[in-house]
Amino acid sequence: MDSQNQKNEINRRRFLQSTAAAGIYLGLFGMPKLFGNTIMDIDKEGTQITNVKLNNGIKMPMLGFGTYGLKGEVCQQSVASALSVGYRLIDTAKVYGNEEAVGKGIKQSGINRKELFVTSKLWVDDAGYENAKKGFEETLTKLGLEYLDLYLIHRPRGDVKGSWKAMEELYKAGKIRAIGISNFDSDQMADLLSYAQVKPVVNQIETHAYYQQGNAYNVLKQHNIQMEAWAPFAEGRNGLFTNEVFAKIAKKHSKTVAQVNLRWHYQRGIVAIPRSSQKVHIIENLNIFDFKLDHEDMSAIEKLDLNKTQFPEWS
């Protein structure tokens, strides 16, 4: 971990210690402005899990566990820990280089496969009809799974049309329960929609308090395509975990800055996939359903929008 990341972790830990109590309460408190329909499922233990119904009718958890940057045994254990405390959505990608570890973590958890929602992504190197089918099979093999719940085109590069055709066929064959896109802007999405036989259910993009993506938000709502946030904390960039606005709101609700950020995504109807290798943070990130941000809170966060990416290296 580099010095900046260490600093972000230390700052986050201080807020955790000073503003939050331990434990999880997964009650639904207030309804988000969803892109689709809210569904509450109650499992055998009575835990309430909030889902959104995607445009093809399947259910997707509103909060999941991201694995970008997690490798090997740390990744495996983090996935197993996340599943053990209640997460059911797990997000990975070929380019992360951790699909095997994610698969091992899923197996270690002992959770019934039918209860899980597993996402992976087709990388640029596998773009095109034949390559996409091959890339998908490699992903399944590494994960040790028979099907995926969601498969995304990771970036709009190369033969997107050929990739989408292959994914549509895999979807129709029952190998993928839903297909979608990632990092597509509105024009790129419109181009895909011009020839797609199967509409994407999700667009996973960079969105957080510093880059709220208002235009994309409205366009996705218009098309009933679910917005999903990667890096929902902006990876702590631009001092997000020490931001005075978030600190004030966190103190007001006896929550952490991380929880306030995730609650903000949730109330906007956005699926978020925070990542951590620390179990205390994995648990903390799940504990967002027992409070609600009011209009004043939401307005204050809206004013933090810088309307620009915090990840220029991805542009």
C-alpha cells in the first residue's frame, strides 16, 4: 500500500472509531429513488436484503462487494468474509487478475450459489464475437462457476458490436442471467442500443460525490438501465474521507463518512460496490439501512460535485 492509501485508511479508521458503533442492523429505512423496482427479500435468518429489479426482470442487490485491487489469499478471504456477513453481490473482472481467488472465496463461504449475484467483465483484449465467447468461458473456468449473473463489456473499445452479439447469444443460452456495459458514455450507449437485440441492464461507471454524473444519471433512468458505481468513495481521492461536509453529516447521524457516502448512493437509486480487505470496514459498509439522509444532507453533498473524473488515468 502506498503512502497516500495508508493515509486514507488511517483517516477512515479515525472516523470509524469516533463516529460509529459496531454491529449491523439491516433494516430498510426510507426508499431510494430507484431506476427499477425495490424488492425486499427476507432470508431464513430474517435478514432484510434490498434489491432492485432490472429491466429483464431479475433481482440485483443494491449494495455489493467490489474486488478491484485485491489479490490471492487476501482476495479469497475478503470475499469469504463479505459473504459471511451478508453481502450477496460480488463484482470482479478478468483484468483484475483475481477471478480464481474470487471463486475460491465463494466456495469457502459455503453460501448456496443460487443466493449469489456474481458479476465479471469482458476485457478489451477479448473484444469481438469469437474472442468474447472464449474470454467468457475462461472467466467461468477461473471462477469455478456454471453461469454468471451479470457480464459486462468492461470498456467500449474494439469490436463492441461483435462482443455484444456473443454476449446476447450466451444470455439466450442461459449462461448469463443478465448482460450490461461499463464505462460507456451516453453516445457510446446510444450506438450500442441502435443494434442491440437485448438491452443492457446495467452501466457500471465512475460516480461518487465529486463526480455525480448528472447527465448519465438522467439518460440511464430514461432508458431504465441501472446505474452502478465503481469506486463509490473515489478511492479516498481529493480527501473524501476527511471532507468537512461529510464529517458533519456523519456526526449528525452517528455514522461514518463511508456509510454516509454509501447511503447517498443508495438514496439516489445507485448500486454501489465498495471494496475493503479489512473485515471491520466490510461490516461498516453494510450498515447503511438504519438511517436516512435528509434534504439538507443531500443538498450539501450535491454541492460537492466537481463534475470531473478523479481517475484521469482511466480516460
